Amino acid sequence: MADNDTPVFQIQRIYLKEASLEQPNSPAILLEQEQPTVDIQLGVDAQPVADGVFEVRVSATVTTKIKDRTVFLVECKQAGIFEIRNLPQDQMGPIMGIACPQIVYPYLRGNVADIIQRGGFPPVHLAEINFQAMYDQQQAQDSADAPRIIT
């Protein structure tokens, strides 16, 4: 096997791409004694940035509310740049949908907890994620959504 055919998987950089904290009903809502509800949405996205180089983003949106009023909203995107070369095409999806997000996610978890705590709230710790199950579920959904040719 020639050196230029050797599979390559390298982390080039992990970085905080975007982060925001909104407290639209402060300070009044901070006086509420009721326990807020917490909604957490996660997403994974990947795109090529150069030949054999990809950006993989893991995003989280954390919304806490008391009744219909927002206590705080955090949106955070953590990204990584990965060099991925000479892998079979059928392995690219799992690498970018499972392996890369597993590397980026701990940084996202820490940043989300830190932003919330710096906003004056107890930190919200995102749960561990099974990116294999998340990827498999997305693949099943994509297959179900694919148009079927009836013969």
C-alpha cells in the first residue's frame, strides 16, 4: 500500500463557533419561586471546507421556562475541523456523524454549563449522548423519507 493511500483521521482544531445567552424576562422572572421546565435540543452538522478537510458542528439549544415565560435561552455551537482522507465512502457518514461529534461534544457540554452558570443560574449539565444511536435513528428516518419507486 502506498503512503498516499494510507487512511488519515486527524483533529486539526476544536473551537467554540457560536454562543448566546438571552434572559428576556429578567429581572422580574428571577423572583419567581416556581421550578422552570427545561427543553434541550441537540443537532449535528458537517460540511467540507477543503479537500479532505471537514467541519463538524454539534449544537445545543437550552430553553428554560416558567409557565409560558422564558427564564433563559442558550444557543451554542461547538465545532471541530478534521482531516479525513483515504477512507471508503461508506465509512465517511459514520465518521462524521458518530466519531467526530463524540470528540466535539464534551467541549460543548462544558461551554453550555459555563455560559448558564455565568448568567447567574445553576448549571445545566447536558447528558451523555449515544451518537451511534442518534446516527442510526437519523439514517432510518432518511430511509423512511426517501421516495419509493413502485413497479
